[in-house]
Amino acid sequence: MKKQKIPWYYLFLLILAGESVFILPFVLPRVFRPTVLEAFNLSNVELGYCFSVYGIVALFSYLFGGPLADKFSPRKLIAVALWSTALGGIVYGMFPSYFVLKILYGYWGFTTIFLFWSPMIKATRVWGGAHSQGKAFSFLDGGRGFVGSLFAMMGVVIFSFFMTVWIEDTAVSNSQIAIQYVIFTSSGIVALVGVLIWFLMEETRQEEKILVEKISVSQIKKVLRLPSVWLLMIIILCAYIGYKVTDVLSLYAKDVMLYNTIQSAQVGTILLFIRPVIGVIIGLLADRSQTTLWLFLCFVVSFFGALLFATGIVNAGSTVLFFVSIFIVASGVYAVRCLYFAVMDAGQIPLILTGTAVGVISLVGYTPDIFAGPVIGYLLDSWPGATGHQYVFWMLAGFHLVGGIAAWRYFQLYKKKVL
């Protein structure tokens, strides 16, 4: 039987869903962090604890949701995840108390991970086939970045419309009105994407062939015997620290570069536009050489980018250096994100157990969802201004040094043999 060719729009739908589901819990706080802190009356530490609650729920969701992706079709799981996440946006837009906000983040930890994460990764791996894993995951992450930037740009336009009149009188109530429109608009779009997934993402014959009949403990034991799984745990953990640190760049613009709230949000939006560019470039390069080597090199780039901020040479008087440093850090961080699941095939992880492997790897790899937020918040609140931000980037440099070492070991174990 001739192998069914999976259409391009299938990947497009995965890209659209892949970022939409995280808009409410993560993208909006990243782009509008100063405003979110003000409108919800939160400190950096308190926002960090919200992320921690998300991470704790996500921790168990990764483990139990992974095998689920090996049994049920991605279309159904992804659509339900999007609708459930959008419902949370209604609560979010009503500016709940800090206690309710933590519960909401726990709820999102379930909807975005248990029902969504492993099905998306497995569906992307199926689309990439045997020869386009780098392209598949790079286009996925780069495309997600583009979708995120569109959401951010839309949010900044809506926010600016309601705040421009009040720019000299930035009362909390005015910030709340502006960000509320952004939240509700985003929630409606997330729900709409769920409808598109349900009706347009057809189930392929490849997916039908790699669904297991039952979920068993032996699947987890099998993937735990693979060295690539343990190395990916370390690689993703270190890489994800970098992604969490990019959340504070809009705050860096306000605290250190002395930008106003709209300008700092624009910085966050510019940051998001870097992600799709890097995704396309890495996608075109990775499959033509050794994806495992590119993973190591990208850690090196982000490490040196982090040092630029950590050493304190990026300040209010160095605007050009600020944007150059943002580009270097973001390029390394986003490129690593493009590649760490793309090396699963090179690491000899069976396709039929992708969901289980992703769940096990993510159990450790995404623990920064639990501790990174509070740690970053503590550093920023305890040492206000430039000093706190420098400590945050020293943390990034340390983790990416370790990640680079693990990536180099992965390259040594699974590099292609040149005949």
C-alpha cells in the first residue's frame, strides 16, 4: 500500500493549535508582564507561584497524558484541550483573587498538558517522517512563535487603543479595562482554533498504525532504558529555563531600559517575531547536516548571549546593544526549542511510543514550570532594578552551560556515521 502523504495544512493546524493553547497562561503575561502584575495586584514572586501551581499539575499530566497520546487520536484530544483552555480565559478576564488565580493556573496545567502536549509532539513526528524531523519541529516551534507574535501584536494594538488616552494617568482600573479586552478576544480565538482542529484535522493512516491497544507500565520501562531519554530530560530542563527567562525581557525593558508599559510590551512582541525566523532557518539547516550537532551549537549561542546581560553591560545607555543581545539570547533559546524533540529519531526512540517517551522526558524536562517562576520572582523582587535581572541571566548562563554539555554527549552517542 502506498504511504499516505500528509498535507502541509496538517502541520499548519498543529502550529496554530500549538501556540493558541498557551496564549492565556503564558504569552499574555510574557508580553504584558508589567501590566499583568499591576492589574492583578501581584508581585513577581506571586506570579511565579501561579506558574508553579501550573507546573505541579503539569508534572503529573505529562506522565499520565503521554501514554494517552499513544492510544487516542490527536484531533480529539487537541480540540478538547483548546476548548477547555478557552473556558479558563473567562475566569481570567474577571480578575479573580490570587487564590482563584492559582487554581486557574492548576486547571490550565491539566488542559494544556494532559490533553494536549504529547498528542502535538507525536503528530508532528508523524508528519516529519524519517527524513524531515528537523524541519517538522523547527517549523512547528517557529510557526508557533509567529502565531504567538500575531496574538501579541493584536494584543498590543487592542491594549494601546484603550491605554493611549490614559498614558499619563495609568490607573490600575484603566490597565484592567485594556487587558480585559485582550484576554477575552484571545479566549474567543482559542475556542475557534479548537473548532478548526475538530473539523479539519483528518486522521491519517500513519496515526492509525501507531496507536497501541492498551497502555501498560512496560512502555514506560522500555523508554527508560534508552540513554537518549535521560539526556533529553537534562537538555530540555536546561533549555526550558532559557525559555522561562525570556518572560522577563519586557520587564527588563521597563526596569533597566526605562521604557513605558506600551514600549515594553512592544519589546515582548519583537522578541516573539524572532522565533519564527529562527525556526525557518534551523528547519532548513538541521536536516541537511547533523541535528544533534546543531542542538549543541545553539546552547553555545544562548550561553554567550546570557553573559551579555549577566555582566551588566546592557543598560539604559546602550539601546543598540540591548536589541542585539535580545536577538542573540532569543536565537539560541528558540533554536534549542526547535531541535530538542527533533533529535528523538536520532536517539532511537520508537515512533509508536513517542507519547510515552515525551511524557517521561517532560516529567523532568519541564520542572522549571514549578521552580523557575518563584526563583526568578525572588531574584527580581529582592534585588530591584538591574542587579536582579543580572542574577536571572547568570542563572540562565549556568543552566545552558550544563545543557550544552548534555547536548555534546548526545551528539557523541548518536552522531551520523560518515562513510
